[in-house]
Amino acid sequence: MGSHVIFGAGPVGTALARLLLERGEAVRVVTRSGSGLPETERVAADAADAARVLAVTEGAAAIYNCLNPPYTRWAQAWPPIAAALLGAAEARGAVLATTSNLYGYGPVSAPMTESTPLTATGTKGRVRTRMWTEALAAHEAGRVRAFEVRGSDYVGGSSLLGMIAPRLAKGATGWSPAPLDVPHTWTDVRDVATLLAAGARDERAWGRAWHVPSGEPLTLRQLTAVAAEQLGVPNRVREVSWPALWTGGLVVPVLRELRETRHQFTAPFVLDSTAAQETFGLHPTPIEDSVTHDLAEAGLTDRQPASS
């Protein structure tokens, strides 16, 4: 197989690069600054520049979209990036593997499967839906081989827990921007990487979306309890009131953007990942290991071996 070209060196891109390196693959990481694991071939490029993207994907057998533009600029930033990566995959004959999320489903009243309609009306949900619709159309037209993986809120690398845990580690009260007692699915970033790598070489993955293997839902209070136990501190956590968050959004753009996805935390938000688990024989990382990794990534504990 040719080289694996990963766009993005955030939690998912880094986990994917590490996994592929461990398998002896040739890995090229593309970011605007040229960052990435030192063992990879690192290239600086703007993913919205179609000509540059085509140049840096020469020899690619698989192209992985692990990018995440600034949250406040998705509507402007994503379309040219998605078009550039899709065009490069078509020109290079490479598999296009896209990291996505659950925004496209909008508010739900039952566990989400890959057949759940993409009915989001918010800006970010519509952006992600359009990206997948265009990639799928190109796949069905025979122009490219594409698939998408969708995970819930991350744990194990970059997460809501990572926002709360630093205060818990000090024995202080952790403040949560989301309700504490609503069941919610959490997805380990390393499981996202595992599914991306599996799908890139397995034609059964192509032409559809897959939910990342994820464990049983936990409330945020239950999740922070796992972290508190590992830190050896009391699980003191409180919710920031919605009026306070709404008011904060008047002056803090990122808080304002959270209004669109608040439904994911005010009602049960549960991901069914049966299809990927049964098709590829994958299993979610135990939540205890995900939290261990999360705390280590936040610099709150020494890294410990984790199951996968």
C-alpha cells in the first residue's frame, strides 16, 4: 500500500499517525504549520488550497481528513477544505476517510444508528451533512472511494472532561458547561483512529458512514467520578447555569456557538455502534482507560498503559 496522508495533527490525527507508524506504514502528516509526530513525514500546507493539497498527496493510497477548523468559522472554512480533499482523493485514486461527528442528526429521541436521518437545521450540522452528501455522491458516481466515521464527544485526548479535571485535580469544584445527569455516549479518540485505519483498507467500509465503537452511555457526573477516583480526590462538580452560558455567549464567540449543540446534553444522546463492532471486529476502549489517557494528556497524571 502507498503512503497514508493525514490532514491534521490534533488528537485524532496524532492517534491515527501513531497507530499507523506502529503498523510499519509510511505516514505523511499535513498541517498549516508542518507540525506532527517527529517519526512522520511532516508537510506544511493550507488544506483549503486545492493545488497545494494535490501536490502533497502524491503517492497517497489513503487520505484522512482529521482536521477541525476554528469552531466559529465552520461555515466558511469547511467547504473549500472538503472540496480540496475530495478532489485530491479522486485525482490520486486514494481512499478518502473522513472524521466526522453527530451534529448532522440534530435533536434525537432514540439511540442513533447510521440510518438515523440527517435532519439538523443548525449551521454546523448542515455543513457536516453537505460534506458527506458530496463525498457520497462522488463515491456512488465511481469517482472516488470514500467513507466517514462518526463519534460522539471525545474522551481520551481532547474532551469536556479535560476542561473540568484540572480543577478536580486541585481538590476544587469542577465547573461543567453541560447538565450533569443526562446519559451521554463518549468516544475515545484512539477508537476513532482504529476505525479510520481499518476502513481505509477494507472495501466493506467504503460508500457509507460508520459509528465509532463506543461504550455504554454515562452521565457527566459518572464520567467525572471515574476521573476523581483516579486522581484520588472528591468528585466535586457543578453545572454552570444556562442563563450564565447564554449571557457569556454575547461576548465569547465559542460559547455562543455551543447554543446550537446544547440539545446533545439536555436529553439522552446515545450512539449505537453495533455495525462497526460486528463488521470489523472492533471493541470500544474501556472508559477507565480512556479517562487515564485523558488525564495524562492534560498533564494531571503520568501516562499509564491503556487497553485498546
